[in-house]
Amino acid sequence: SLGRPRPGGTRGFQVLMSQCLLSHRFALRHLRTDTHVKPRQASPQQALPIMVSANGATIACGVVAALSVLAALPMLMGNADVIPESLKEGTIVDKKGALKAMDPDLLVHFARSVGHEIFIFVTCVVASVANNRCALLAKFLTCGMLLSAGWHHAWGNENEVIGQVVLATVLGYFGFIRSGLTLPSTTWGKHAIACTLEACLMGAVALGLLSGSAEALPPALKSLNLGAVQSMGKDLGLAALSVLAGALDNNAPTLCKFLPVGIMVSAWSHAMMDDMQGAKLNSCFALGFAILGFGFAAPEKGGKKGQEAEGAHFSALTGARDKYFN
């Protein structure tokens, strides 16, 4: 009996609002009062899947390590077939004025020495590949491979020049173009300092050998020709670059676990040429790095362990957020 409202009038609006209120009260009166709405519960957080994808730099460094170990293993057994012929010449001139071939025993010792240097290089590269930290290593190896190619060209080893240039091109592409020019921020702990000092020591010996000085060589290798001495310095320099790259890229804790293997192979090589002083010295270095790597293990800042830590931290933060808001 409220009457029919006039269109557009104030009374019509009041009537419409009264009808809405009555409908709302009627609906509330007939609702069930025993309905219990359970609060939303946070779903349990599952561990995020951690996947370490191998990038181009890691794959390229892995290929270099595989090729290098294939060359190092025969040389460790005394096989010198992979060594260029220009490095196998002796230092004694025959009656015709030509250099005689290298003494067989000396050639075996030379092959083992080059083999253990390449094996040390392989262990350093594998440490970076295993932890997926090869961007900086690819940059360093690019420079090292180019210098190695130039050295082989000076000694007329054309096949080695082609191989080194190809490897340098691949490493340079993934190291500089795909990975960028940014350098990592190094955390200077005991592992990084030890690896840096080792790289400096290896680099100093390598520079001396590259200059042609055989003072750092054991007595069994003193009679090597200039090319053979420089080749050992070149390979030791590549190993030093690999150690330095691992230290600067925060991969030193992992490197300290792998490096003792290569150094112990070097100690065995020195013992095979009756250089017990060098074998003892390398054994001490291997023991020191083993203690650092396994006895004073540090959490990794990058690679697989770093991603696992970041994933666990993210899961904890997400769980705390859901618990707070629910």
C-alpha cells in the first residue's frame, strides 16, 4: 500500500531501497546458522625442482677436457706419438750436421711430463664443468689457446695451429659473446687464496720454461731441446689459467677437491723419472689441497649447491608468507 511511485521521483527511490532491505533480511533469516566455513589452510610447500642446465661455455669446456684427457693418457704411459716431430729432436749433432733423434728414455720422460701437466689442466677444467662455472674459464682459455696456436705456428706445427684456433674460436664465442663481459665478484676465503697462490706459482714456473730456461726441470729432463722446454711451459701455463679462473669464479672449494688428483699424477710422474724431491713436494701440495677441499669444505656460492640453497631459501620464504596471510 506504499503506492505506485512516480517515475524519477524521490519516493520511488525510497520504495526501491525498502524492498531491497526486506529481501535481504528475508534471505538472512532463512540461512543455516550452523554452517561452518573452514579457514583456508596453507598448502604444504614442496621442494622446488633444482635443475642445473649446462650452458654453451660448460659444454665447450667439457669437450676441451675430453680431448685433452684422450691426449694425456697415452703420454702418461710413455707414448709420444701425439707429440709433434719438431719437439722430438735431440740436442746432439751428428757428423752430417743434423740433429740426432731424442734419446728413447728421455722421450718417455718428456711424454710423461707433458702428460701429467695436461692431466692437471684437465682436472681443473672438470672442476669448473662439474659445478657449471665455466664462463670465466672459457674467457681465460680463449686467450691461452690463441697464445698456444701462435707458439705452435712458430715451431711449424700446422695441424696443432688449426686445432688450437678452432678451440679458441668456440671458447671465445661462448665465453665472450654468449656469456657476456661481466666478471664475477670473488669471495676471498681460504680456498680462493690457496688456489690463487698455486696459480701464481705455476705461472711463474711456466714463464721460466717459456723463456727457454730448464732450471725448474728435474735432472732427467735437463737435456731437452728448446722447443720441448717451451712446450712444457705452455701446457703448465694453461693449467695455471684454469686454476686462476676457478679461484676468481668462486669455484675454489670444488677445485680443492679435484686438484689433488692431478697433482698426485704429477708426483707419480716425477717418481718414475727418479725425481724423488719433486715427487715429495707435489705430494705435499696434493695433501694440502685435499685437507682444504675435504676437511674445510665451504658452501658453494654458485653452481648446483648454490641453486639448491637458493631454492630452499625461496621455499622457506614462500611458506612463511602463506602462513602469515592465512
